[in-house]
Amino acid sequence: MGLRKYFKRYFEKHSAFFEGMGSLSIFPNSVRKPYWMKEGLTPQEQDYLAMKGDWEAVGNDLGCAMNNFKKSLANKLI
């Protein structure tokens, strides 16, 4: 096995570790913050935006699940 393949496999296996180490970053501005962590917002506003995003994601997941169920039901009836 060549050195290039060895390093590629090594970094693929340990990518989560390196991402985690990168999140500890010495360079705090190198990590992107979520959209709701804006400067100038109060903690309550940030919490509101975070919860709003969470519930929007739940709603989108439910909508997709309902559409998949309808499609599978329609396929069984045909």
C-alpha cells in the first residue's frame, strides 16, 4: 500500500477526531457560528431563534414523513 493511500485511509477513519480538535481551535473566528448567534441579540432572542429553527426542522421532517407515507399508501393501492 502506498503512502498516499495509507494517509487517505487514516484521515478518513479519524476525520471526526480532527473535526473535533479543529472545533477547539486556537483561532476562534475560524469556526462558523449558527445563524442565531448574532452579535447584539439578547440571550432570550438567541434562544427564541434557536428554538424556532428546531421546530421548523421538526415540521419539515414531519412533512417529509407524511408525504412518504402518502406515496407508499398510493403505491399499495395501485
